[in-house]
Amino acid sequence: MGVLLALGEAGSIEEAEKKAKATRSKVNIKPEMKASLQRLFPNA
């Protein structure tokens, strides 16, 4: 998800999560990972 945000392929963490799950349905985003992404990409 971080790659999608970094490349501008997703405008928000939620959008990146949806795209990742659309590509691979087994993707499991833990709350800790979301918190880390929010710190790395505060404008997402």
C-alpha cells in the first residue's frame, strides 16, 4: 500500500487498501500498519 501511495497510484490509505485487496484478496491490513502509513503519508 505504501508503494501505491508513494507512486501516486492511490490518493488515500483507504483507496490503496481497496486496490491492494482487488489485486490480492488475501491482503490483511493490521491497525499497526495503517498507523504507520498515516505517519509516513500524513496527507493521504
